[in-house]
Amino acid sequence: MGEISASMVKQLREKTGAGIMDCKAALAESKGDMDKAVEFLRKKGLATAQKRAGRAMSEGVIESYIHMGGKIGVMVEVNCETDFVAKTDDFKEFARNIAMHVAAVSPVGIVPEDVPPEIVEKEKEIYRAQALDLGKPEKMLDKIAEGKLNKFFKESCLMNQPYVKDPNLTVADYLNDVIAKTGENITIRRFARFQVGE
């Protein structure tokens, strides 16, 4: 294993925002491979996020973002455990970035359970009709519709969407990174998106 230089640690910190000791450990674990070190830290962040999932979140911020000279507006509520974290730059930046993401991508809900049943039913009907038009057998229609519905959830639910500023991450990955960085449970509670003329 090559020597882990200070510049490698610095580079990994800039990429992930993790602490010096965590970066050193990740580089040691991955034998100096930067991509593997990032993956190691991401997995660690996910484990940390799962450990904190039960803790109450009664603090946070409401962030707004106005786009296209006032044509699109978004409000998002992001919660955390303490006022201390709510005031940090990392937390505020996260809330702002989520508002920008919602403006750009227009999700229909945070998770699949948030999507109104009437939208789900309408989507299923469309998928069934498309499959029927393609001459698929009647007994296969529900299975095909379910598969397409899962794809719809992946594309239209906030947590599953590729994050606009880094499409290699989902919004859930980005959230877990911020949880690992701040040391607190964080959740995107709700959002509203307004578009002129809609």
C-alpha cells in the first residue's frame, strides 16, 4: 500500500465533507483508491443515518427558491434535531439545494407513498392501455403496469431522483451524506412547487 499523503486526505475531504480521521481510515481501507474511499464513506454515512432514524426532529428551516424571474417558486421544509445544526451552513445549503432540485425536476412526492392514489391509478391505466395497444396478452397487463409504475416512482419521487447537481447520487444519497456530516437525523418534511399558469 502506498503512503497516504495529506493531499489525498484533503482531496477526499473536499469531495465528501467527512472528517480527517474518517478520510484517513477510508483511504487506508481502500489502499489509496479515491473512488473506493468515497464509496466506503458513503456506506458509513448510510449506516449512521439508519442508526439515527428514530430520533425526533423538531427543528429545521423553511427554504424558498424562485426561478426564471418569478415564473417558478418552491418552498421546502427540512427538519433536524437541534437548532444548532439548523443554523449550520451545511444544513442551510442542503435545504437550498433541495428547493432548487424541486424547481428543476418537479417531483410529485417525497416517497412513493406520497403520490396521490388517483395519480397512481391514472398511470396504471395508461400503462395497461399502452401494453394492450402493443398486443400484449390480457393476463400480462397488470405485471407490465406494475413494472412501469416502479419506473414512474423512481423518476417522479424526490428521494429516488438523481440529484440535479450530481446525477451519480440520488437525493436520498445526498441526504445521507449530510446526515453523516452533521451527525444528526435530517428529513425533508414537505415541499410545495408553484408554476405560473399551472
